[in-house]
Amino acid sequence: MNTFSKESPAGRRGAGPSLAALVPALVLAALAGCATPTGPTASTEAVSFDQAVASATDSLLTQARQSMGVMAQFSSRSVVVDPMLESGTGQQSALTRALEDKVAQRLRAGEFELLPFQGESLSKARYLLVGTLDHLQEVKDRPAGRPPLRIDLSLVELKSGNVVAQASTRAVDNRLDATPTPYYRDSPVLVKDKVVDGYIRTAQARPGTPADADYFQRVSVGTTIQAATQAYNAEQYPQALELYRAALATPAGEQMRTRNGIYLSNWKLGRDAEAEAAFGKVVETALANNNLGVKFLFNPGSTDFWPEPKISGPYPFWLRQIARHVAASKVCLNVVGHTSHTGSEAYNDRLSEQRALAIRQKLVTEVSDLAPRLKAGGVGFRQNLIGTGTDDASDALDRRVEFKVQGCGG
């Protein structure tokens, strides 16, 4: 059989492009690949949320195509998205989910294939996408009465571990829903450690630099932790507990998200003794990172805890475990009270200090030897993580009490 057809070009309608037609295209692609790569986008003008997401994603797509060079149209464009976070709190929220959904839609429109965040996908995908939102507390110009948002997106090549594209834009927070997802809403602590911090650093890293090692080396177990968190959010607590324990069974699984998930799942299952023991491990892990932020909910304008048992029921054993672990670790702590952004600065300074002093006294009541090792003070709303002043679940972390490890000298 003759492989080469003698049919005229006009008659070969189903055939691919001829070599003569393909060469110019390859030359143009080569020239494009040799062009100076587009750098990361860093816009400082706050625009609408949709505009900011579109701008950041489009920049990411342009940079990714440039990094592919000559073979861009033939290269794999598969992407795994590690669920996006708020960088100030490390939590997932309705807002981070909205960001993730909008980015995913734009990636698909740009002919990128999205794979689920699962272990098997990591071996198939070419890229890993991470993204963060930050409430910019330091910005005084607040068009909608709230701090503007900074959006950071980063695309990491899984094979090399290097960032190939990064974009940063700003958005107006026009009453956007920042309610935490159930796991983070229920969490008693600020769920941040070196892994979460590494994720945030990766989202902000410049192209050509490696992804943060503390994060990137633990991406695989991160898929199990995320599956556990999804089960928790769906109120499938036995399955969540099993998955969190499976993650913890690996060396890379020793993380705040895992320890906190084991506590939350046990508490939801009514296993009080196991929950208290698990919370003790949360405290131990946080103190090893030199900072423990706990969400104690007080009555408005008061140092009394919120009376509803569903909210404040576990507070006694939280305090008991904090006191015991601080006593055992021989460290000294600065107990720092925080308030949300409502009321005057002077009022909130007094209230935050009074609450810190109340917590300090409760710890001393648990373990009297702690008295000389605990200091207390308040910072009002000057160190808000959210800063919306809504006084609801979305800014609960602004009303936290932090335990900062410090030297015992002097």
C-alpha cells in the first residue's frame, strides 16, 4: 500500500497541515518562546472582586503559556488546585471558595484541565495552583468601609517544584461573604503552622523560585487532610476522624490541621475524654510554634463567657489543658486580648486587656505556679485578622485571646 497519497491538496480536506504550512507556525512559536517572559502581575488598584480575579487568572494563563515555549499548544495543561486560604487566618471560607470557583471557570475557558485535589492527580497533573486572600488592615482607604482584599495566585510545576507564574491583584470588599467553612468555624484555635505559612509564601513567590519546602514536601498528605475536612464539613464525623488519623500516621501529617481535626471530630462525636486529650495535643503543637490563638467568645462588653453550652461548654477543659501544658513546658506567656473593629479605640483597648486579665486569672486558678510566668495585656482591634467589624462568625478570630511564648528573664 502506498503511504503517500497523490491526491491534490484541494482534495485532502481531512488531512492535517502540510509541513510547509507548519514550519511558519513553529518559527513564530519559537520566537514567542524566546521573548522576554512576562513577569508577575502586581496591581495595587482595588477593583471589583470579579475584575480582580479575572485579571490575576488571565496573567497566570499568559505566564504559563510563555513558560511552555515552542510546544505550548501541544503541552499538558492539567492543573490540581490545593484549596485556597485566607492568609491572615489560614482558614477556608465562603470567600476563598468563591475565589477558587471563579479562577477554575477562567482556567477551563483558557483550555486548562482541572483535576481533583487527590493523591493520584498529583502524579498526573503538570501544575499545582495555590491562592490566598488577605484583608489589608494597614490600608486606610476603604471604599466599601472594609479593608480591601489582596489576591495572590501561584502556579507551581509539580515535576520541578518551581513557581512558573504568579499574579497579585486587589479587590474592594463590597460586603463579600467571608463566613468560615464549618471546620474553621468550629475550630477553637488559629490553625496556622509552618505548613500553612509555607502555602501562603508559595502563593506570593516570584516565578523561577522554588515552592516553599515546608509546604510542597507535604502536598501529598494534604490531599488526605482535605478529604477529612470535607467529610467534617459534610457532618460525616466518623469518616473525618478516620482520615485525620490516617494523615497523622504519616510523618508529614503532624500538622495543626490534623491535630485540630482530631479534636473537632471527637467533640462532635460526644467523646469528651478523647476530645480533651486531643485538644491538649493542639496546645502542645501550637506552643512548639511559639503562638497559640484561642477563640473565647465573651458576652458583649463583658469578661464573662458566652453562656450557651454549645459554644462555651468545652472552655473549662481548654483552660485546663492550656494551664497544664504551659506548666509542663516551663515557658512564660504573654496573654494578649483582642477585640473586633466596633466601638472606640480606647474602649476596645480597655476591654481587650480586661479579658486577657480574666483568662490569666483562670489559668492561675488551674495551676497556681503559673502566676509569675504569665503577663496580660490588650491590643484592642489593632491586630485584627479580618477587620470587618461584623461581630459574627466571619470575624470571630478578631475576638481571640493569644498566648505568645516569651523569655522568662527579668
